[in-house]
Amino acid sequence: MVCGLNMPVKGEEKSDVSNNSSQIFGIVWDKNKKKEKKSDFGKQMWKNANISWDVYKSDDYRWRNFGLGTGYGHNFKSDKKAYWLVGLNINFGKYTLYKGGIYNPNLTNNISLSTTSFSIPAVVGYNVYRNRLMGLGTKVYTGPILEFITSLKQDGINYNEVTHYTNGDIQKLQLGWTVGANFRFLYMLSARLAYSYYLTNLFSNDNSLNRSAVTFTVGL
């Protein structure tokens, strides 16, 4: 806003106010001055809030994971149908290592491991279908996942240093990759179906466990 005090002097012409400004009681508003764009961070945190469920089962172990997350992203300027998104999730995982399996060969009982972790997915995606009238849309996406395991329990007992397993230490820093699709219904709800594979072994020795899972997510 440009402000000026208009005090005409006798014998002099009054200054003209351009067509792109308004003047009331000597105060001039510049209509061409752009309004500052408000941050949409809070809106996106709410819009991208989601609940996820991962599950995988083999003859040797079962992995289940419950997650809560959100994310922030934008469309690319070069192509409005393409976008990027960086998320932040908190995960509560449970592993059941079956007795006699390759991850629990020497014990006669199943081993239960519970983990808490934070993960950061960073994906790029593309809008393949959108119907504004019906509020429908379909997106596909892919990208890496960085996960850090913050706590671990075996059969409900906390361990500060995880050195108690036949398979070696737990590798707390995990790197994975995901590919999936997002479906939006009636503007309000969305569902995601994805497949994730972790490149980093869960255990540190040669007989390690590489996690993979089908993920189902619901959100706003």
C-alpha cells in the first residue's frame, strides 16, 4: 500500500491518480500491488493426513504395521498434472518370527518383535484421471522411503541395545522404495494401494530379513 497526503496548493495543478490506483481522503492504494500469498502448510497437513495398514506373511515370518502420517507437496510448474510430495509417518510394527523358520531356527516358540519408527517417504506422481464434476481422481506415484527405528521390544521387554537375536543386531536405519496409486472419491475421501520393498535388511547378518508389504491407506 502506497500512502500519500494530497494537499493542493493554489495556482498548482492537482496530481493525477492513475487508473490502477484508488484515492480516498488523500490516501492512495495501488491496485497492481500483489497480495502476499498465505502459506498453505497447515491446510496441506490436514488434507494429506492418513491412516495406513501394512501386512505381509510368509512361511518364516509375518509383518504387520499400523501408521499415522501426513505430507506436504505441490504440482510442478512445467506440468500441472505432475507433483511431488514429502511425508512424515509414525509407524507401529509387529514381527512374528515363526519357530523353525530361517529367522528363528533354534527355538521352539515364536518370537514377537515390536518396533516404533518414523519414516519419510518422498514421491513423485502423476494425475492420470480427474473428473471435477464427480470429484473423482486417480494418481500414480513412486519414490524412496527413509525410516528410522526408534524403539524395539521382544515379547514386550524393552532393549536399549539390540544384541540378543540369533540373526544379529537390528539395523535401525532403513531404506525402501514404494510404488502405488491414489484414488479420490467425492472430493472428501481418498484411498491408496501401494507395494513397498525395503532394500536394507532388518537384521545385520547374512541371513537377513528384507521387508516387503502391500499397503492400504485411507485419508482425507
